Amino acid sequence: MPEQELTRRSLYDLVWSRPMTKVADDLGISDVALKKICDRHRVPTPARGYPPYEGLPEASGRLLYCKLSLTGDENLDLLSRKRATGEFPYHSTLNQNYDELLFNAYRILGSHIVGRVVSGQDRVELSNGELRSLTVAEVQNLFS
């Protein structure tokens, strides 16, 4: 197959238009290779099974991905947990045996991060790659 050149936007549109396995077949590469190319160019990819199978009702909604991080303005419990273990908030997802305190710490951190995003304190990367704070109208639109 001849070599193809895609823009970041056209690659994004392509992987969100059809199942990645079919897109990869059309490009003559494996779906794993396609995923690595997307990751390398910071193109967000759909979860497995997207788009839904034909005949199923379409789901609608919005999904916000927030990367876990500590910025220094979290409560003392979260900052102490980081100092004590060094792993928080980057525990492996392979370990699903979180105790109640650790689970609650992740819940509190998630709430803190989302609060910063919806208040405009933190910038977000949009699907087109633009990095900026959300406007009040955009935040309201997320929940309407």
C-alpha cells in the first residue's frame, strides 16, 4: 500500500469515524500500530467497542478525561499521602485492592481536579489539540 500522510486532525476524524480495527485494515497496519501512532501524535482514541454496534441505540453524553496530579494546593491528607508513599496518585491500576482510605483519597483528588477545571483555574486540552481554560458557557454546556 502506498505511503499516506495524514494531518493530526484528519487522523483524529478517521479513528473516531469507524472502529479502529477497520481503519487500521484500510491503512494496511495493525490496530496496535495505529494506536501507537495516535499516542505518539497525542491524538485521543476511542475506547474499545466504539462506535457502538449497528442496531444498538446510540448513547450520548460527554466524557471528561482528567489526568491525576498534585499541584500543591490539595488538602493536607492528600499531600501527606504523597510524602508517605511516593506513589500517590500514580498507583498501578493492576492493584485493585485499594483500601477504603486510598479509594477515598482518589475520590477527593478527582473532585479537586474537576473543581479546578470547571472553575477555569486549569487549562484543558481540547479534542483539536488547543490548550486553554474553559469558558463559563462551555462548562455549563458540559452538564446540559
